[in-house]
Amino acid sequence: MWPADHQPALVGCLVPEMPGRGARPCPTWFAGTGFGPGVWYGRCMLGEGLAKGLLTTAKNFVGSYVSRERLVTVQYPEERRPLPEAARSFPFLVYDGDDPVAGLRCVACKICETECPPQCIYIVKDTVKKPDHTGKLQNQPLIFDIDISVCMSCQICVEVCPFDAIKMDVAYEWSTHDRFEGLLLHKEQLSKPNSYYHKIHPTEAAEVDARLAAARAKAAVARAGGAGKPAAPAAVKG
Ligand code: SF4
Ligand code: SF4
């Protein structure tokens, strides 16, 4: 008799019947003897996975002659698969307008540098402020470097940036013979226009634009409200 909790039909993976030897008992009976379920069950599963894998390979191989969908490889670098919108490689800095200096959203607050787990961001804040693309004076980074040989693409810098100034790029072809300087990206290489952000992550970029526009509108209303208020009475000197 099979134990109630190890019925062959329920277990689903029995030691296969050996020709001429009849059915083998459920391997779980041998638990603790060295012939435990892990050993036998694992062997059965391995065979099943192998068969499934070979079947999938065969289906793709034969199917690739009739359907391009079944082609699992492309002739890289002549051909490239389109990247999904959620693809990400390394961070880049977003700037608004046409000027990568005036339009840079980054205000060198260094939050991303502090939070980056492998510490691969290096920022030096400029001592002079510069007008941003709206004309408002802002802090700016004098140096903004990311060592992408260390970056692990975790996106934490993006999550913590309060200014939507740093986003994840999709560029991945960075192979170089220069392991050090070749993979250390400077501010000039990192700065890319908002239009580029829209091109690689359209949905996310549209959300960010809407959020920034709402924040700007709210600030404008607050400024207008403040301007309309009567001036505080001047202190009377005694
Ligand atoms: S990218 Fe964002 S978090 Fe990092 S320094 Fe610039 S503004 Fe601050
Ligand atoms: S993606 Fe992660 S590891 Fe790379 S710079 Fe940003 S926080 Fe650092």
C-alpha cells in the first residue's frame, strides 16, 4: 500500500518503472536513508526539465523557418532588438531647453552621491550660482562624475533625486580598452536633453513633465498670492 500522503497520482513524480522490475515505491519512503526524496525526486525533475528545454529548442528551431517570432537570436551588431521602455543601463543628467549648462536640472545637492550604495558618484558643487533655463539662480555642479565600471544600475540615485535631474539611460555599448578613464563619465558626457529622456522613456518622461509643470504652476500662484498681500507694517523705532 502507498502511504495516504504519498499516493503516486498526487506526488506526480515517481521513480520511473524500470523494465522488468515493476513499479518502484515512492522515494519518500526512504527519507533519512540516503535515498531520500531530494535525491530521487531531483533526478526525476532534472530529466523532465531537460526534455522540456529540448522541446522548446526544437520548436524554436523548426518554427524559425516559418516565423520570425521564433528567431531567438539577432545578427548583432548589424541588428539590434528594440529595447523595452523599462530598460535601464546607467544614469544620465537631464537638462531642459537647449543649453546643457543653463538647463541642467541638477543643483548639486549631493543626495544621490550620499545614497549611492557603491559610492560611484562624485560631485563638487560650484561656488557660483547660475541662472537656470527659467532665469532663476541655482546651484550647479562644477564636477559630476559617475564611474560606470562600479555602478550597479540600481536606480537609487534616480529615486532619491528631489529635482528629477538624474534618470536611467538605456545606452549599454560602453566596451573600452581603458578600464578606468574610459568608464568614468563626466558631466559633459552625462548631460542629455529632456527630448532624449522622452525618446527612451516616453511614459515616465511625460509624467515627470506633468509633475514639474504642476509644481511650477503652484509656485507661480504662491508668488502671485504673496505679491498681492499688503506689505507688513514697518517696525516703529522707539
Ligand atoms: S542629481 Fe539630483 S540628487 Fe544628485 S546632486 Fe543633482 S539634484 Fe541632487
Ligand atoms: S544606479 Fe545605483 S549604483 Fe549606479 S550611480 Fe545610481 S545609485 Fe549609484
